[in-house]
Amino acid sequence: MTTLETPREALQRRPNFDPRLLDIADKVRDGVRLSFEDGMTLYETPDIWTLGGMAHEVRMRMHGEIAYYNVNRHINYSNVCALSCTFCAFYRKKDQEGAYEFSIEQIKEEAIKAASGGATELHIVGGLHPWLPFDYYTDMMLAIREVAPQLHIKAFTAVEIVHLARISKRGKDGVEGYRAVLSELKEAGLGSLPGGGAEVFDDRVHDEAFKGKIKAFQWLDVHRAAHELGLNTNATMLYGHVESRAERIGHMLILREQQDATLRDWAADQGIALQQATKHDGDQGDAVVLYGNDDAYPNERLPMPEHAGGNGYYQTIIPLPFFPDKSELEHLPAPTGLENLRTLAISRLMLDNFPHVKAFWIMQSLEMAQVMLQNGADDIDGTVVWYDITKLISSDEDDPTHQEVGVFELQKAIRDAGFEPVERDTLYRKVVRQSDEPTDWRVLD
């Protein structure tokens, strides 16, 4: 009689297999949450093949053959900023060469271009402008709603929301101030928040590289307030500068624990059993794990707006490599491609309650994004068009902010990586194009 090989035995037969990964692979296979120590082992192992294989197993369990993209347009409304972050090459001071700010009419023009080109999303972020009043931002939302009501507006990082609370005289109100600002922006048309400004949640790293920027607890409070208001958000991690790998894992654990609290009631409604897990502060807590085997999810595996009970949540983790060029930290080496791939795969495994992992092609390259789809990612972002913050070198010598990739190229990249391209809206609902007319689209119910 032939004896079937167990998954453990199959792993152990692999060339260059790291035996330290056996117990981690068992946890992943059984849908059990990984620990801080597991995360550190994943960073230390030379066995990148098994690491990527585990992340791919999870990605396939959660999303199958699908890989997402969207048709979007970025607006960086101003690069004038009150901060002077050492890692940032984007900001300018008011009268400095290259400083700019968009008028509301210019914002309208960009929204019309985006809508007429078939975009479903506007992604809007900018510097912390010292003199623009709060009503500039609400007027911006209202103006977009006026000329392009079908566009979803994803706008303003947590850093900007804290700034808006200050200039609207609600900065001392903490979470209540953020909630008030977000409520007004939502009423004016805001649909969700991007994940920028998180950097790395660690006081040492913050004081060395991001001094003057908001602290981790403020970033987390803004996103908590957004979730309570029913706004979905993303999360980022800017890595490869002064932080250690242990501090990256700590960042992931903090995000994971906040998502646990956000999804706990939803998970109970879906019949998803909670796990007991050790939190980053050593206490025990209930964990919501989404990457287990199918039989652990009697109803929905992943939260979606239509069945999340009106609450928002973190949709996506976006690991962002640090680009030192033209910043005050340009003496530092940028992370290698292998480190980028490792960090994304670890993000998929550690952030077990995040529905999506994005390989942001602008900062990873389209070719690396294809590889990342095979190592944990399920999304490569969208067409973008203009991006003026941090990116790889543009192919447009006349305008380096031109960062456009067409729908055909995105679909081809996904297919060439072995997946089925699916256009999504900002909330990960499938978009159906009903004709060749760019504006003739709808969200699939």
C-alpha cells in the first residue's frame, strides 16, 4: 500500500529548507495566528521560497485566482507643508521653487478628467498647508460631488486629518475632534481614507526619522474614528530606513490588534470562532483570523461594506519601501528587491485579519508587483496617472509625476503572473464595464 506524504514531509524534502519554518507552516496550514517570534523567524530565514509559498497559500485561500486592479486618478492638491520630515522629498515651503497648490476650480477640472476617462476613484492627499482654511477641504469634496458624483473620494491621510482638526480649532479634542472633522468631510463627500502617514509605529523610529509628525496613537485614533463612522481605511508601513525588522513586526502587531477590535462583532455575526492570542504588550486577547481553512467560515470569510454592520475596517495593508533619494536620509541604502518581497510576504502572514495586501506598483515596479502576486499580494493598485510623492523613476522625461499605466497593461501584467484580473472599486466590489464608453460602468451587486 502506498503511503501518502504529509505536508511536513514534503517541506522537509525541499532543497535548502529551513527546519525552523516547520511549526510556522503548521500554524499557517491550520489557520492559527503567528506570534512576534514567528515573524522574526520569517525575517531571519534564508528560505525565501518556503516563506513565499506560505504567503501564496494564504493568498489563494482568501482570494483564489483573482488579482485586483482599479481605474483611479491621484490628486496631490499641494506640496506646501508645515513639516520638514527628513525622509520626505515631496514637501516645499510657501515661496520655495516648485511649491504649488490647486484651486477648487483646478480640482474640479481634475475630477472631470478622471470621470470622463473611466475612473471610479479619486485618491487625494497633500502636504499640511499652513494657510488653507478648513472649508477649502470641505469645498473640495463638494466640488467633486458636483461635477463627478459617481467617483469615490479616498482622501486625506491621518496626518492631514490631525492637521485639519487643528486648523478647525478642534485639535485639543483628540478623538472627538477627529470624529467631528471626519463627519463634516463625510457629509461633504468623503468615502474612505488612504493609509499614508503610518510610517513605523515606534517612538525611537519616530523621533529619529519623523520628529514633528503625529505619533502612532494619533494615527490609530484617526482610523478608529473613521471606522466608527462607517469609513473604510487602508494602512501602510514605510520600511527600509532607520527601523529594525523587530520594529516592523511590532508595527504589524499593533495594526492587527486594532483590526481585531474592529472586526470582533462582525466575526461573531458570521460565526467565525475567535482565537486566543498574545498581544504585543503580553496580554491575552481575542483574535479574528481570516486566513484559515474554508470550514472555519460558515458564512462570509471577508468583510464587505454590505454586511459589515455599518462599521468601517482596514481593507488593505500596503508595505511601502523607503526611497532615500533627494531626502535628508539619502545617505541610507534603499531596501533590496528581496527585502521588499520578504516584507510583503510577511505582511500577508502576520496581518491575518486584513482582507487584502497591495503590491503598489508605483513604488515596487510593475514587474516586482507581478512577483508579489505570487507571494501574498492580491492587488496591484490602479492606473494612477499622476503621482508626485514617492515613486520609482518615471518613464516620462518631460514630467516625472506622470505615472500612468493603462488598463490593458494592468490586465496583461496580472494574466502574465498567472491570475485573473478583476477590476474593483475602492471598496473591493467588482466593477462591470457595460460598453466601450469609459463612463458606462456599474458596481456589481
